[in-house]
Amino acid sequence: MLRSYLTRVQCFARACNRPSVNCFKRGTVALYSKVSHVTSVFANVTRFHNGGQCRLFQTAVQANSDGRNIFSYSDIDYVLSVKTGDQLHSGTDANVNIILHSETGEKSDPIQLDYFFRDDFERGQLDVFQVKNIAQLKDIHKVELWRDGNGVASDWFVDYIEIESVGSRKRFLFPFFRWIKADRRYVIRHMDNCLPQDDPEPRFRNEEMGYKRKDYECAMKIDGGPAQMHELQDIVT
């Protein structure tokens, strides 16, 4: 939009050859140059995690003022897409972290999924992150996800996480479709389709069942009356 506006101003100035218009044109050019420089700086913002073991790149702006690409897929190893559900209050302002696990037992360092100057994980939103320095993970077998309780609205419902390997072009899908509660770690495997008795992560399933039993605990609040929820206010709706 700013480019086309500047072009129209330049054409008008050449046609009229008026000093006031030329002065306005020069001011517009100066303003455009400053804006282009600032956006280029923010496009190259890099987040370092755990002493630089994993890098998270913000690439919302991918071209500088000359139209040249300032981001290349050769700079990253994996692309993470996180889909937040569209349920009421499903977005979050909490800090979100993830660990990627390979089938051979290797894993990445904790990666904080966060972009500067951007409101991540809003209701119904798809957030895309690029991660570097974990090329040793050949195939992503499972992910470990958790959040804290920071922020005014920390509740979070995740539909799925999709991870694409830039080198092999393989994609790995991790279906969540659940509320992510604070300070609980959720381990989801690729496609995550197995019977409960065949779950390769029984510890996490047992923990989840324990949380559900507590959330849906019943009590008879009136003698001879029907069973009711013990603490309905603790259940995320």
C-alpha cells in the first residue's frame, strides 16, 4: 500500500513540478525508508533458548525495501504450526514451551514458542514458528507440551500441532483436542492413535485419568438426593 501511494505521489510531482509537492515527496521517501529499515530489523529478531541451543526465528516480514528475500528455509530445520481451538476462552497469554522427541530417544532443548510484538495463541488462530539447531532429530516421534499460569487469560485449548521437516519435507501431526492446564506436561505421539491398554506412555495417561477423576468427582450434597459435581467451578468450560 505504501509503495503504490509513494508511486502516485512521485508521478503527480513530476507532472506538476511544484516545489511543495516535491518537498512532500522527499518527506514521504524519508519516512518510507525509516519504516522499511525498522521492519527489516524486526524481521530478523532472533530468540535464543538455553544458551543458544535452539533458535526461534520471527519471519513475519520476509522482504526488505529492495524486494530481496531476507529469509531462507535453508536457515531452519523444522516448521511448527500450532492451531488453537475456536471454543470460548480457548486463547491464552501464558508462556508455552515444547520439547521435540525422536524415535531413537534424542530430544531437543525446551523451546519457548513466542514472537516479539505478536499476540500468539489467540482463539481460532494458527501460529507458525521456525526452529533451528535441532537437525539431529531425524523424525519427530512425539512432542512434550506445557504452559505456565501467567497472563490474564491463561486457559488454552489446542486442536493440533503439525511439524514439518525442512530437509526431508516430512510432516508429523500431533492431535491434542484438549484443554492444556497450567504446569502439566502433555506428551502426544505422531497421529496418537492407540487403545488405552496399548498406550506406550502409560504414566502420562494415568496422570491424566487422575486429574479427570478429581475434576469430575461427585458428591451427595443433600441426604437422599442425586449425586452432583463436587466442585463445578474448577472445570474449564
